[in-house]
Amino acid sequence: MMTFQGSLANWAEQIFSRLLRYEQCVDRLTLSFCMGIYIAFCPFVGFHTALVFLFAWLFALNFAVMLSVSMLVNNPWTMVPVYGAGHVFGDWVLSLFGVDHYEWNPSWIVSFNSWAHDVIGLHGFSFWAFMIGGNILGVAFGMVCYPVIKPFFAALKQRGKEKVKQTVAHSKQAAKRLAQKAQPIFKRVKARVKRKRHHENNRAK
């Protein structure tokens, strides 16, 4: 019986194998993957698809891989924890340097904080903590993922090549066996045709 860890590993391998179908170059695939991680965490809400187009054009990266990874990490089910982690981290970084970033909030953020406090009881949202934290986390996770994910993609690609070689080898062996089985049949047919022609030539004489 397969465990949860085994099922998760198989699911991850299937996802990464599909990404290899979109991009055969391991370096470009890894860069596209890491850029998708950054886009998922970046705080420019509503512009993620535009960023995918922009980075694909500027850096010649794979559009499909970046879009798939960014949507896999940041989607309607994970959006709140992803953006929440960015805000908390940004608040910690700015507080670490003694920056009172709440004073620098734009006026519309102040209005939003008042509305959120009155409606849902939440307050203390910082625009700059959100922007800085999300960008730092995106860059950090993207850089950490690069050396980790590149050997994995290379191994998957090598495994795919080995599977192709094995398939070709099996096909050649099957074709050879088929030819060996068909050879006696061809010989009998050739002999019959030869006898028939010989018989017709004798009749013609």
C-alpha cells in the first residue's frame, strides 16, 4: 500500500515530467521554474500573467512553465497564506531596521485599514511591508530552488532519454524477432513462385 509520502512524490514527479515536455533545455527550464516561484510570491496582485509575458519576452524563458509554476504556488486556495507570509516577513524586516513603515502608508491603505477594522476586526496592514516582504521572499525562494531543482530536472531528462533508448532497443529486438519468424514464410512463398514460373515456362515450351 502506497504511503502519503510516496503518493506525493509520484505526483511531484508527474508534474515535473510534464514541465519537461514544455522545455527540453534544463537551464532554461530551471530559470523558468524559479522565475515562476518569484512571480507567485511577488506582491503585484493582478499582474502575474502580465509579468509572465514580460519575463518570457525579456529573458527568453518558457511562458508555459512560468505560468504553470506561478499558478501552482499561488492560486485561490493558497493566495491568503502566500501573501500573508510576505506581509509578515516584510513587517519583520522593516521592524528589524527600526523603520516605522505604517507612517508611510498611502492614504488609500489607511482607509482600507479603517474599513477592515470596522468590518472584519483586522487592522495593521502595511503597504510597504507587503511590497518588500513579497519581493524578498520571491527572490529568496527562487534562488534557493535553482540549485535544488536543476539536478532533479537533469535526472528526469536523463531518465527520459534512457527510457527512449530502452524503447528503441525493445522495438529493434521485436522487429528482429518478427523478421526471423517471417523469413521461413518468405522463403516458402519465394519457392512456390519460382516453381510456378518454372512450370509455366515448361508449358510454354
